[in-house]
Amino acid sequence: TQLLEQSPQFLSIQEGENLTVYCNSSSVFSSLQWYRQEPGEGPVLLVTVVTGGEVKKLKRLTFQFGDARKDSSLHITAAQPGDTGLYLCAGDSGGSNYKLTFGKGTLLTVNP
Amino acid sequence: EADIYQTPRYLVIGTGKKITLECSQTMGHDKMYWYQQDPGMELHLIHYSYGVNSTEKGDLSSESTVSRIRTEHFPLTLESARPSHTSQYLCASSVHGGLRQEQFFGPGTRLTVL
């Protein structure tokens, strides 16, 4: 069974601070997705990374896929209250198994 | 923008009632999924479908059942609701291209069984 470990589980910071959350596994994934979920809503896809070592930027969010495609990180610069939510990573092992392996998520609270 | 819809958004119902949670997508995706999630917690896959007339049980055992008669429609049914079924139910569909698989989620149905 493939597992994705996310850390930290909870994070509470002040507006303007920087933060990094991590997504780690002992398994190799063909791609990895990051989602953000707000309370009472479904997860929204932020980014997909495919290539080992790949870095993608989405405004103040920077996503990195590990060289070995086993881990990923999400860095947020100058966090804002609107960044508050549950951040989920999900890995695709590829092949004909059309299921994603989800991590348990990092619950981020950005205080004004 | 993903077009996947779930109804109702909120449902409060008594024990023993039969309920159907609706999920529809207009993107023509073959693969569809149902997840169960408690607030702020991880997603648990309970059902998935690779296409019309294809349904499979997910990683978390569930007393619910699903059907896939049309590509765009993937309803979930509970024959007799119990308080332990109280949770958020999320429907998703996915697209596959090359090495990537991306799932798009509906807004969810928040179910409370009294």
C-alpha cells in the first residue's frame, strides 16, 4: 500500500509569514497533485507536477517535486488569510490503476 | 473550470431512511469517484467507476451502493441511513493525459443522520 505522509498536520501562522508544507513517500509517483480545500467545499486542484526536480509557481505558491519523484513541497510566501484551508497532496502511481493516493492533509490557518 | 455538481449540498435525515446523493459531470470523463471525509480530515475512497456499467468498491468499506448507467451520472445510495453515516460525501471525476491524472471535485454533500 502506498502512503503519502504530510507534515505538519496543523499550522497556524500570522499574515505575512512564509511557510512550507511537505508531502513524503517511500513510493515513486508518475505525477503528484496539490489541492486546497476550504471548509464545507470540495478540494480544488492547484497544480500537477510530473518531472523529477520540477518547480512550479502559482503567484505566491511554489511547488517542488523531488528528484526521485517520491516527495514534494509547497512553499507559500507572505501568507494571507485567504490561504487558509486544508492542503492535500495526492500521488498517481500510474498504470491502469486510476486511483490517487491522498495524504491526510495540512490544515493551515493564517491569522490577520 | 471543472463542471461537476452534487445535490443536495446539505441533508439532515432520520435513521432508517433511504437516501440518494446525486453527482453529475458535464466534462465527459470516464472515471468517477466517491469519497467520504470527516471535517478537516483525510479523504477515504468508497466507490469508483471506470465507465458505464463499471463500479468498484474503494479502500474504505461502505454500506452505500453506486450505479453508473450514464457517463455523466454517478449516484450514491444508502438503503437505510444510520448516525454512523454522518459525514461529508465528495464526488470526483478524472481526466488522464500522458503521465498525469487529475481529479476534479464537486462541492460535496454534508449528510447528518439523526
